[in-house]
Amino acid sequence: MNTIRTGGEALVQALLSHGIDTIFGLPGVQNDHFYNAVYDAGGPIRSIHTRHEQGAAYMALGYALASGKTGVYAVVPGPGFLNTTAALATAYATNAPVLCLAGQIHTDQIGRDYGLLHEIPDQLVVMRSLTKWARRAESPAELPRLLAMALSEMRSNRPRPVGLEIPLNVYAGHAEVDDAPLPLTVRRPAVNADTIEEAARLFGEARNPVIFVGGGAMDAGEEVRALSEALQAPVIASGRGRGILSSRHPFSHTYAAGEPLWEQADLAIAIGTRLTKPLIQWKNPDHLSLIRIDIAPQESGFLAPAAVTIAADSKDALRALLPSLPRYNRQPPSRNAEMLALHKETEELFDSFQPQIDYIRAIRDALPDDGIFVDELTQVGYASNMAMPVYQPRTFLTPNYQGTLGWGFPTALGAKVAAPNRSVLSIAGDGGFLYCATELATAVQHGINTVSVVFNDGAYGNVRRMQKELYDGRVISSDLVNPDFVAFVESFGAISVRVHTANSLRDALPDAFAADLPVVIEVPVEEMPGPWRMMYPNELLVES
């Protein structure tokens, strides 16, 4: 059925037709007609408005990472769009399905350098550099088709963010629009039977295999577990791969235990991971063969050639591979005792890494198995990548290689919107928390009841320690003056408490999770020891 609609109305109806019912963002001159359409839709689409465009984009990212669903944010062009680019870059780094809807000035004014409100040169070029696919809409009638194209590209092969630039006159203009839902065309490479057979043959020859998993294996947890048990192969998870195999499984390990297993292995299986750390920072044993399972191996195979490359979705590839294993594989002897001993050895290493480990254990004790933990660029966050037990996929959110300081609190808000009935906890340092702390107002207004733990050392602590240890005490621009965090948080109408030990943090968390308001727990701390040599004892690292 064709209907005369504004561009804003056409886009809102198209979003709803694809099951998108939540947007984050800020209204303004160039997207007012979009927000008018959201209002007129009468409730099916929830609009969460933030205090800063950066917060909106991070919330869309957290929503996507926690749920696997499309996170959408809508902002005005120029400074509004540019405020979101750190989050957009992080979405790219984490392969997150995020849709950016950026407004634009009138179509016939683009590129003229008139000095119009929010005008910047080549906004679309910036968007394209941070997304997998980006287009400018030229007419209201094409918006449903462009949205279907954007969502199709987002979900095809390696998922990544996409963007639509929509000029004011396109949002405001009228056109006859077909309301029939447009199907998505999602491309996935077919599993190649020959490469499956080659991989199975290599598995049969291996005597000491090791499996590495990253975010690309997020939906293949059962298949990874089955492969690990069939081969008696340990599973080493990157930060993005935490929870794919539960930390309770004897064969589940982090990179803290990875290097010795890598050195002893004769076969490494990389599933949905670039394998960057082992291939760059660890020695590459001559006797080690590599099997790579990756939906876009051309993007991750540049570090080392693989003996076999299976270009497919991880779940599809493993489902095809598992039935072929008995043709080539003997029943390997159990390695349970060896793996449990390695767990004990790693925990003993962690025991000496204080006070970070005690805080991590306090949080883990209180956070339910399905609770979502959002890390940060802070001392406890660095340690959590290695030492935090994780029991389910999509419950450990990390910015991956982007290392985005300040992302944690607003990302956790988006995760809570995606999973309102689950506990969501973020950690931050005092420096990182204040990047987006004004989103406490958003959390209170929209009832987004997360728990945030702020470790306050009065500094950009990692920078200050590096300046002392690596640069002969040249401490500069790393000490901070902070507000009274309890009073600051309470001024927004949220709940705040201050604790001083890991045990008191553990005691405070149950009430915090049960509260009907956002909660911030401040933990004043002294300077903490650097994690690097403790977490990577066999490496010589320069802190960065």
C-alpha cells in the first residue's frame, strides 16, 4: 500500500518494519522531522534522549553489544555527528551492529561552504571512514530502500556499523512511499566442503592443539565447547571472546595462561579472531600450524599464513566440521587434570596482583551469572580482561583494540536498555567516569538503573605511573581535581555510596542491584601496581 509520507515518517515506519523499537539521540533543526514522526508513531518506538551525542552513540553501542540487535542513534550533522565518532570507531572495532542516522543541511547546499548551521566539509567522507557502508539519501521515497540496504550490509559477512546521512529537505519532504516491509539481503559465505575436510585431517594429525576465540565466535559457544572436548584442546579467549566458553569449564582460559599453551602447541585454531597478540607479541613456533575460521579472513589473515582457511560464519563452519572429526581423530586422552592445574596456577598468579584482584572477585561474587560487566581503561579494568570469570557470551563488554577511555558508563546504560531485567555493572576510574558522567541525568530520567563502580585515585593513574616509572618521574597533566562524587551523583537524583575495601564493595552490591534508581559506588584507592608484567609474566612490554 502506498502512502504519502514525510521522509521522517517513511524512515520511522521502515525502522519499525525491521523490528527496531529503540533509538538514542538528540533532536535538532536538521532532524526535527524525524523526531516529529517518532512522536506521531504514538509509542511503538522508544526515544531515549541524552545530554551529549557521545552518550547517545555509546548507548546504541552498548545496546548492540549486549543483545546482538541493531543499536540506532540519531543526531544532527556537523558537531552533533562528530561528537559520536569515538563511539562509532569503537563500534567498528567491536564489530557491533550500530546504525548512525546523521542529519545534513539541504541537499542543494552541501559542499557550497556557505557557513550554514552545523555545516562541515565532507561529512559523508568522515562517516565512511568509520563504518562499513554509508550513503546519503537524496529523496524521501528512497529511505525505506536505503535502510534495508544499510541493515543488509551491516549483517552481511563481518558485522560492522553503517550510516545514513539524511538532509533536512529529505526528512521534511513528502513522497509516495510503499509501506510494505522490504526484505534484507544478508550475504554469508557458504562453507566449503574441501576446506572442512582439510581442517579435519589436520586435527587428526595434531597432538597438542589449542583453540583461540574472539568476538567472531560469539554465537558459536556450544560448537566451540564440543570442538574443545573432542580434541581435548584448551580454549584461549580474547577480551571480546570472554564467555563463549564458560570460565567454569576446565578448558576455558584467558591470555594470562595463553603463551605457554601457544609455545607447546602443534596446531592453533583461530575462530573469529585476528590472533593479533600471539602473532605479534609471542614467539611463533616453527612447528605450529594454523587453521583460521573467519567470516572475512582477508581482513585478519595478514599477520601469518594459515595452513587452512575456512571462510565462513564460525557457527556454520563448526557445525560442518564437527561431524567430520571422527573420520580422522583418535580419542585423545583426557587433559582435565592438566587444565585444572593450569587454572590453579593462574589463580595463584592473580592472588599476588592486589588490590585489583580482590575488587574483581568482590564484583564477580555479587554479579549474577547473566549479569553484564562493562570494563574500562582503568587498573581494575585491565586486570578484568584476564582475571574476571565470565559465564555467558555478551556479558563481558570491552572496547577491544580501540581502548576508548570514558566509554564504560554510557555503554552500560545502553546494555541495560537492551537487558532491563538483568544486572548491569560498569567500572571506571575517576578520569574515565567524568567523560560522560552527565548521562546520570539520562539514566534517572529514563529509569536506566545500572550500577557504576568508580575507582578514585585522583589521577589518570596509568599515565601517572608510566610517567614515574618510564620517564624519570616527569609527572605532567595526569593529576586530577575531582568533585565530591557522592554529592555529585546525588545532585542528579541517583544513589551514591562510598566504600573503602573490596569486602565493603561486595557487601554494597546486592542493595545496589536491587535499587530502583541508578547507583554509583565510589571507591577511593591509592596508586595501583601496573598490571602488565603480572598479567604477562613471560613478556617484555612497554606500557601503553
